Amino acid sequence: MRKQLILISDMEGASGIFDQHQKELLNGEDAWREQGREKMTSDILAVCDAANEFGIDEILYYDGHFAGNPEFNVIKEKLPSNVRYFDVPDRCFDWRRIRGQAEVEPFGLITVGQHARNGEKEAYFAHTIQSPPIKALLVNDLHVAEIGMAILNFQRVPYIANIGCAASEREALELSPKVKHISVKDKGQNWEPNAEETYPIIKKGVLEALENAHKAEPANITPPYHFKLDLCKYFYFKDPESFPWKGSFTEKVATWEAPSIEMGFELFHYVRENISISEEDKEKLIKERLAGTYDPME
């Protein structure tokens, strides 16, 4: 039986990228091109090498960092020939299209380079999609960030492993309690290995996870699907020009319902377009962020 592995990556949780390396995350910057991509590629290659050693036939890969920018965050030429890429314009979060390109029953799913949600402690670059302005995104009362968006989009697909910042483990486990978490850095323990050191850690952990994939469980939340978007301090929702779905807006909170997870996440982008901030509050935000006093959980 043909085995297809789904691989979904972000970058803030990649090996060797710590607080002082923020420019390595900025798609298009020299530091990103020369250092960040190399580190991200090392993590992805470790997963691919383990998958191929295990006997995976095809790796279908979605690179979700800086979605909307067509340039990949990995060096594709360094990856194995059985890696195929989801076909979405400029790598955008088109979840229905992404899910439709995968097999109905893939072997499983692995997330790589993952960061923690907004509000998690001892985390590198913690945020929920974009924080600020987003304080929290909840689906049926579960706080989801990039990990949750990916895993819920592939409901009923076994969630085999999560690789990234140690603080990202909490979200992964809330989605699927049996997922194997492989840390590549831990701010709480001041553990900051380089990508060369984590390559064998990732490969070994992924091999073990694949060998135990029969124990992996998918995420599975049941309809109706209720979404809620909370905003950080200083941000507010404008009154929408149209509101063609079931839900509501207040100054700081938007809610909506959807018949499917994929449609709910697509509606998220429409809701997001109504986020605003005044010029006066924008100046306050900039000053507080520069001073390190801004709390995205307020």
C-alpha cells in the first residue's frame, strides 16, 4: 500500500533560530536567505531522510511560514526527489485546496519548525497567526495557532509528530494526546543547540514515531464548529460592510460558525480584514513594543 506523509512547516520553531536571530525569519532578508533557510532545510531534511529510511513513498509538503510570499523558506534542491509541494498560489493558506490535493487517507502528518501559541511561557517567538493584533483564535473553545490550523484541517489523519520549540508541545498534545513531540530548543532550560546537533535528534525521533504510527491518533472535534477571535490591546474590529455568515462582532471579539473546519478558517481571513487600530494607539503600541512593555495577552 502506497504511503503518503503530509509535512507542514513553520519557521519560528526551527533549530538554531533564537531570539537574537529574528532577521533569519524575515522572508527575503539576507540573514533569512543565508542562514535561516539553511537551518530550516536541515530540519526538513532530517524528517525526509527518516521518512525515506522508514519506507514512505511520497512526502507532500506545505511551507506555511510567511504565507503569501511565493519564495520557499527551504532550499528545495537539497530535499529528496520524492518530496512534492502543495500547489497553492504564493503558498497561501487555502485550506480546502490544500486538503483536496492530499490522499483521502494519508499515512500520517508531521509538523516541523513549530512555535508556541500567544501567551505560552518560556517560548521563542510565541504568537497566534500574528500577535499582535491576534490575542487568541478558538475553535470549539480550543486555542489554536498554526499547529492547530494545520492539524484540524487534516482531521482524521493520524498526527504522528511535532518538531519545534519545547513550548509548542502543549498545543500539539491538546490536539492529539499521543503525538510524539521532538524539541529542538528549550528556552526554559536554556538549551540552544545548533542545526547540526539537532539533525540526528530529529531523524531518530521521527523514525521512532513512524515505527509507532499505528498508535498515533488524529485530531477530531465535532460539529457544529464555533470560531472566536479575540484581539490584543489597542486593536478593535471595524463594523463589517457585509456579514454573510452566522456570527457577531463586538469591539474586541468576533464569533462565527461554519459547516466545516476548512470553511471556518477561510472565513477567518474575512474576519481578519476588519481588524483596525487608531493612529494614536499605533504610536503607543510602537513605543511599548520598543520598550518591551507591551503584553499581547492584555
